[in-house]
Amino acid sequence: MNFIKIYKFIFCLFILIFTFSNFVFADDEDFESLDDISSVINASSNIVTEPTINSRAAIVYDRNSGQILFEKNENEKRKMASTTKIMTAIIVIENSNLDDIVTISSKAAGTGGSRLGLHTNDKISVRNLLYGLMLCSGNDAAVALAEYVGGTIDGFADLMNKKCSDLNLTSTHFVTPHGLDNEEHYTTAYELAIITNYALQNDVFRKLVGTKNYTVTINSSSKSLSNTNELLGNLNGVYGVKTGFTNGANRCLVTAVKRNNLDIICIVLGADTKKDRTKDSIELIEYVFNNFEPVNIKQKITEEFDNWKLCNLSSFRIEKGISNNIELVLEDLSYDFLPINKNYIDSISIYIYCDNTLEAPITYNSVIGYLTVSINNQTVIHLDIKIANSIDKKTYFDFYNEIFSTYIYHLESIFFN
């Protein structure tokens, strides 16, 4: 009898251990010491060669131009862990009043992994839940916010996936607001960069992810939070955004960094250890800032196009048009600065092609040519050249009037000269 009880006890203990060993935690990590981070920063400060990184996928994305400055498996679908909360936060910010008070459900309070520390029937504002979501990566806060905004987890996931559709993302799918492992919950390094760039355009989001420490109020009690992002406050120019960790996703880190006119998003997914993700991120960031220079490409393009017009506008001919005067404009470039590898700055070339023989009628905004910018023989910018005025086709009356005017001119020349 005692043997049977012992056997049952051991069996139950085994099941318990097995269950918890396979439970997925998000961002449930201790901070690295400042000394550890400082040593990596110092070692990477002068890096000039492209680093070999441990992370399974990575990207460095220029926020101004959308150019990719580094890539590794950037289009590979991967679990994203708590970097999910970037999308969670922006959906909440766009669809709620931050001062509203939320009553915590038992489902939210019972959510495992990294936690804000919520209990059933706790009362807390949406704003404070957002800080709990983004600073300490609270999964309980994620569920509370999802239920408040979406009604249910599924309803909130629908909002997340609709935003993906709005952003034209085809390799991202959300199931949960927190990022605990699920085979149907994934993104790519590239599309996560698009999501992050979109979110960072929101001032509320940007303030959230740039906060190192914050005190929230739950019911009437205060609780101090610290940001899990080890680079925030330690690496020059870092202003966000989110850490991530699950057993399936491994270590992930999304970092936004701005120095002078270069503003980038660095993403590493699937690093083996926290130290690897930190090291990979710092090396990629320093590599980019040491090797790329932001060039005011908009100014170069404008000067080249204006000079070209001065030399070429007089050569345009509008067949059958009531006027030969044509106004040309260049498609607007949405950014000023383009990061260019310092080795290739002298290889910038601008080419302009335009058809100078046209036939009326010509409608306003018609495309009649293009301008391209190439760097090291690779085209990086293509802009349309358009007509800024409309030119009607001559009618029979116009032709008659033109003939008559010419006839009168000749008569005047004969009789008055």
C-alpha cells in the first residue's frame, strides 16, 4: 500500500515537473550587469567589418528611407515572443482612452510567464497597464488590455491582424497579445521592423518604450517598474523598444537608435542567450553607425533635376498642342537623408530620362519620364517625372486662327516695312 502511494506521488511529481518545464515564459530574465554591457559596447565601438552574429534572423532598417542596411534571414517566419507587445501596445493606444479604468479578470490574473503582478478584480488604468506591458513585459497586462479593447483574446487578435493587412504584411499572423509560443503566431524580422516603425510614429508609444523606470498604481498601491531593455540608457542613441524570450523563439530584441540624421531599427530574433542577443544588437548597431553616412540625397536630386530642366526645357516639342510651354515636376521623395556605405559615396550617380517629343492632348500629372539614383551600380531610388500643366489639342478653329494670324503678319510685313 505504501509503495502504491509513493508510486502515485512520484508519478504526480513527474507530471508536475514535466508540465512546468515545458511552460513557456516571456522575458522572465534577470538583468545583465552594466559592466557586462559596457564591455560589449567598448569592444564594438570601432567595428567596421560586417559582424557574424549568433541570432537566427536579423535586420537593420533605416527609418527614413526604408533601406535595409543589414539582413540575415529577414524574410524567414519565426516566433516573436514578447516583441508581439509592440503591436499589442499600438492597437490599444489607437483604440482606447488611456485614462479608463480596467477591472482585471481571472483569466488575465492567471496568465503565466513574465507578469505585472495583477490579481482578479484589481483596478488599474489603461495607461498603467501599457507601462506594465512594455516595461516589465507583463503577460497579465497584455491579456487585460486585449479583453478591454477587443472583448476577447480572439477579438483582439482580429484587430492585430487587420493592422497587418493595413500595413500590407503577408508573413505575420497574431493569435495572442503576449507572444507565448503558438505555431500560428509568427512574423519575420523585416515585417517586425515595419510594425515597429509604424508604432514609433505614435508619440504615446514612443514615450512608453523610451521610459527606463516608471511607477504604476494598482488599486491604491504603487509599484515600481524597470524596463527589460538592457540597451536603453546604456547605449548611445537608444530610445526603445522591446525585448522578448520564449523557449520557442529564444532571445529576441528590437532596438531603435538615432544618432544625428541616422535613425535605425535593429532586430535580432532567435539568439541562444541573452548575452548573444545583446552582443549581436550592439555589434550590428555600431557596424552601421561606423560604416554608413546619411547623405542629403533629396538636395542632390533637386539640384540635378533643376539643372537638367534649365538645359532641356527649350527642346520640348508638343505636336498638335495649343501651347509648347510645359511645366515639369519630379515625384516627391518622402525623406531627405539616405544612409550610404562610406566606401560607395563617390559612386552615387543620377540619371534622367524624359521624352521631349509629345503629342497633345496632354493631361495634368501625366508621367513622361523618370529619374534614378544608383549607388555602386545598384538602383536605389526611382522617381517619376510628371507634367504639372495640361495642354489641349488644337481644334480646327485653332489651326484656322493660326493660319489667319500668319497671313496677317505677312501682309503687315509687306505694307509696313
